[in-house]
Amino acid sequence: MDERQFKDYALSEDIVRALDSLGYKNPTPVQSEVIPVALEQIDLVVKSQTGSGKTAAYGIPVCDLVDWNENKPQALILTPTRELAMQVKEDITNIGRYKRIKAVAVYGKQPFSVQKTELKQKAHVVVGTPGRVLDHIQRGTIALERLKYLVLDEADEMLNMGFIEQVQAIIQAIPEDRMTMLFSATLPEDVEKLSRKYMDNPMHIEIKGTGITTEQIEHSLYEVKNNDKFALLRNLTIVKNPDSCIIFCRTQEQVNDVYKKLSDLDYPCEKIHGGMEQDERFEVMNAFRRGQFRYLVATDVAARGIDIDNISHVINYDIPMEKESYVHRTGRTGRAGNAGKAITFVTPNEGKFLAEIEGYIGFQIPKMNAPSQEAVDRGTETFNKKINVQTKLKKDKNELLNQEILKLYFNGGKKKKLRAVDFVGTIAKIEGISVEDIGIISIQDNVTYVDILNGKGPRVLEVMKDTKIKGKLLKVYKANK
């Protein structure tokens, strides 16, 4: 662990203050290696286990490097999934809160017109999935000329999901004079080839000690016939009695089936897969992050980039067919220095997949015997007591930051010829309020949202009820969003 703290790097006070509010103490190994190099704007290829803190490793320097005064996007971050795009956008917003960094997320299954409107406004950072980002580029709805920073997050997964051509098309469309950072849990030849072709003599950083899979994870294997899987799952959950568990299935149908069976047994559980509406997927992941239920049944859509620290168990109900997927699935546990358990079911005809996984991770997964009936009987009472107890809800890491921020709604925007400087100029004249107390300003056609920082929102809200902006008295309320 790096002995230094974030304040010891050449970071602006606004960034250090936000990190402090978020509870970031000492840099993780990947952060301590990446941040000083990234601040020098050197191209980077980083191999680092998922859960190692790499979003902040690139998010901190990106937020520090962008120029607030520039209205057009300066950084583009590509992610393989919509969930990860939303999470990265939230992390960038939090890290850049006091610098008033505006981040926009663009991804499929959300109205194009909504994103187009957001991209027309001031935006420092765009986070998105390759398909939707390329769509915006081809339609001319995203300004590219000021882009100086490109981040390819979870690069191996983007290639595994067939995004290679889209990623290449995006790279070819943006300015060549830029800094590029590529992050990946694994570095297959396709990823290496991409870095050689599109990056400028990049520095390679590999975080040692994590290996292919972290030492904090205890791996185990159960041989089971397909028809006996659910009975084994039931017995293992009784004996292991996890606090928080993801159960991975290969198909949406299997997820639905396992979820229904667990629900019928009154397990506190939810499901997530690509066939669900996007808003529902976000809500499920947020509820799981808060600890509102213990068991999440999922396809691989949830295996990448979802940052939840306290998942005690991952169960591969279906063994993954791609060896890399084993690393990404099991990487949901054993995060942030915590211990975790990864359990895999393998049927008699799946030896080929197991051999590939073991060859890839470099060790044989220990085979275990199914729990005895005696062990299940012993554990049943404790399991039943725990299953009915509400889990302790986890605090959001940005809770302290958000306590100090009040978002205000004004009923006037572009159609009333209002600009950000009009709001800043008026609000900063209030006694006890300075420009540093004004956060992100989002101006739409008929409404404007303004973040007031440092706990001064109630004061600004009260005064602005009777204060005109550019000669207009606007209605002002505490915003719902």
C-alpha cells in the first residue's frame, strides 16, 4: 500500500476535498501507480484485477486535467455495459463535484433525444457504451474537436462482447492528439493489438500480487448432475449462510427459473438480466448495493464493473463457457481487501470448460463434497433466523458529499435567454455565498438545475425566492432529482 495520501499528489484542492468527503483515504496500488503517470498525460495500458479501484485511478486524473471553462467534451470513457457507464458517470460526478465537472452517460435502451439534449449543454466528460457513442458520432450529436482524453475501461470485456469494430471506429473518429488509457483485468492478444495500433508508446502497468484472481478469494468446486443443481444450491446456502451472494446463470431463462424457486422458498432475492428494462436493472443493482436483499440471481450482465464491496459469496450455478468470465464473475467477491468465497457447479459433460478455466487461472480449483444431510440439518435453524432478519443497509460512499449539496430547480432556462453566468453572478452576490459554493449548473430549455455546495443550499433557496435573475423572478424549489 502506498504510504502517501491523495493530498501528496499534484491534485487541485477541489479534487482532494471531494476525495476526503467520499472517504477515500490512501490510494490503492493501482491508484498510486496510475495517478502520477496519468497527470503527466502519458498513454497507459493497465492490467489490474476488477475491484482494485481503477475507476478512481483514471477518474481522479481525468477530473483534475479537464478545463472547467471549456464547454465541449474533453474526455471520453468507453465501458462495456450500461450499468458500468452509469456507475462511472456517478463516480466522475462525485470526484469532480467541487470542481463542478459535468459528466454525461450515453447508452442504449434510453431515448436518443434525451442524450442529444444533454450533449448540447456544457459537458466535460462523456461516459458510454461503444454502440451508442458511435451512434452519436455518426449523427453528429457529440462534439469531438476538444477531446483530449480517451479511457477504454474493461477493454477485454468490450472485445469479448463484440465491440471491437465499434471501438476502432470511435478511435478513428476522435482527434489523434490525445492521451489514451486502457484498463483491463486480462490482456488477450486483441487488446494488445489495439494498444499497439492506437496508442503512443504507452507505459505498461501491471498490478502484482492480485494475479489473475485475488488471494482474498477462496475457490471451490462441486460436481453435480444438472437435475440436482437446485437442491445443492439450497443446501449450500443453508450451510454457508452468506450475508450477500450473487448466483450466476448462463441464460435469462435459467435466471428466471432459479429466481422463482428461491422466491417460492421466501429467500430475500432479486434477479437481473439483459431482457429486463434498463430502469429496473438500475433499481435492482442499487437495492442490492444498499443491502435490501441477500441473493441476486444474474447473467453475466452483472459480472462487470459493479462496485459492491461486501459480497461474501459468488456461486457459478452454471460454469462460464468463457475462461475470462470466471475471473470477472468471481471478481465480484473478495473486493477492497475483504475475504470472499467463489463456488462453482460443474456437470459431468463440462470438463472442457473447467480445464480451460484452471489452465487460465493457473491452479486447480479444490473439489468439495456436497454438504451432508446432518450438516444441512445443523445449519437450518441458524439459516432460518438469519433469512428473516433485514440486512443492515449499507451507507452510500457519497452520502457525506451529498449531505452538503442541495440541488435547486428554477423554472427558466435557454428559452428565457438564461446562461450559467447569470445564475453564478446572482447567487454569488448573496451574503455568505461565494463562487466556490456553486456546483454543477444544468440549463435546459425551460428549467435550470443548480447544485449549491457546502451546506449553503437552504440559505440560497430562501434568498432566491425574492431575487431576480437577469430581470426575471423565477420560481425556485428544492429539486426532486
